[in-house]
Amino acid sequence: MTEQPRRSLLYEVWLLSTSIQMILDRLGAPLQISADETAVLATLRFNGGLSQKKISELTSLRRSTLSMMLGRLEKSGLASKAKNPADARSRIFSITEEGGRSLERLVEGIFRIEDAYAEQSGIAALTSIEEVQRMRERILRIGEEQVGKA
């Protein structure tokens, strides 16, 4: 009899993440906005104007991928780019009014899904958000510690 492989929390979280990305891609399809672009727009909305480096840090998107994505968002009028007054070599990206309206449409769909999850699971959405944030922070911290030991 073959022993069953050990199940992995990180693998299940990765599957959850890719499933969420697929759902966000579907929500954004009518607006031609990908899941990653939704994350960038939300990051700009929550944080105001940011450099590409800071957006990359906050979203965990590779800078090369982000560069192309920011170009698409700017070209479609969803984000704008301006000189960084603190560093002439970098640019500051912001969400535009049109980007804000598009993000609001996406957020409505996201909240419908979250509300349905809360109703079906009996778990308050805010509790779930806080729990996921704590889990993400712990996993990142422990992962960085363990990778450093390897």
C-alpha cells in the first residue's frame, strides 16, 4: 500500500490564489482588466501615487511584468504617470477617475462574492479579512526566515 503524500497548506493557499485570480479575470473581462491589473488599481487607490518599485513591493508583481501592465493601464486611461519630485529617475503612478470608476465596478462584483461566502460559511467577511491578513503576514515572515536557513 502506497503512503499518501503529506498535504501542504501552502499548496492549498496557492490553489486558492490561482482560483481567485481566475474569478477576478472573469469579473474584469468585460472591462478588459486582468486580475493583476485589478490589484494594481486597488493598490493605487488605497495608497495614492506610487513608484513602480513600491507598487511591485506591495503587489509582489515582477517589475518587468508591472512595467508592461502600467503601460497598458496608462494607455487605456485607467492610470496616469508623472515625474517623481523626490527622484527624477522614477515616475509616480496614480489611478485616474476612469480607473476609479472601473475599479468600483469590479469591487461591486468582488463584494457580491465575499458577501455570498460570508453568508454560506457563517463567517463575517471582516473577520475573514483580518484572519487572512494575519495568516499572510505570518507565512511571509516564517517563509523568509526558513528560506534564509536553506
